[in-house]
Amino acid sequence: MNEKFQYKLTENQKNEIAQNLIDILKIKADITEETISFICKWIRTDAKGKTKAFFDVWDIVLRNYLPTTKPILFRSCRRISKKSKIVCFTGRLECAKKFSKGKGYLIICDTKAQLEFKDNFYRMGEYKNTFYPLVKVLLKARDLGGWGFPQEILDDYIGEDEYIMKINFDNINSLRWI
């Protein structure tokens, strides 16, 4: 019997969490308990433990959220996979360097170039190559008294400057750490 925790959500829960994540940044909505739980589990779960439920929520968010800022984002990884998958990026090069331990690849994404024409050619629900600034939710929570997040999440993860994005190698550059 598999004793490993499996994070599961119903389709309704996935849609509600995704909409809440969008509304927090788009219309300054309050965060729900379910969304707090989702973010905490996302942050605390390693790559091997992330289930389909996590990626389904982020997929809904990324198709329906158009960012207002367009930073340069970084990711370090051991291997470069050509699969288009949802992963974490950071807005801080020093974080990517710390995560890499000097090995593997550095992936760089100029989101300004990637999103230049999105608002002209795509409608909500059809966005491609967008990202979600999870760090903005954590900063907002910190500034508004914590919003029910554990203090360790706010203290430890705000500095990682985390963004959620689906990798698309047509718009991303990669370099090897030396």
C-alpha cells in the first residue's frame, strides 16, 4: 500500500482556487482558506510529490491571467527537457545560482518579449506563455497581516521571488553553468 500523501482536488475546487489566485492580483480579492492551503502545499512539496491537481490549477491560472509586469526570469535545472511543463522560475539570478549548486543549466526568459503581443492577439482563457507572480501573493499576505499563512512560508519563500510558468523553448534561452 502506498502511504505517500496524494494531493487531490475536485474540478470545482481546482476552478475556485485558480479563480481566487487570479482575482487576488487582478481585482484585489481576499484569499480563501483553500487557496492558502494550495499555496502552502505547492511550496512544501518537492517536484516528485507534485500531483496532477497542482498542475491543473496552474494551467487554469496561466490560461486566464495576463501579468501586469514583465520581468526577466531565471530557472536552474540539471537537464533541459523539451516538454512543455509548468515549473517555478525566480526573478533573482542569485537564487537560480544557489539552487543549481553550480551544475546543470540556467534558463533565462525575457517575459517582456514573450508577452509583447498577448493582449492584442489572445483573449482570456487562451493565453499562452504567461506566468503567475506567486511572490506577489506572498508579499501582499505579509503586508496585510499574514492572511493565515504560516510565518515560516512568508519568511522563507518571499526571498525566492517565485513565479509559475509553462516552459516554451521558443521564447527561452539556456546557458550551462561553468
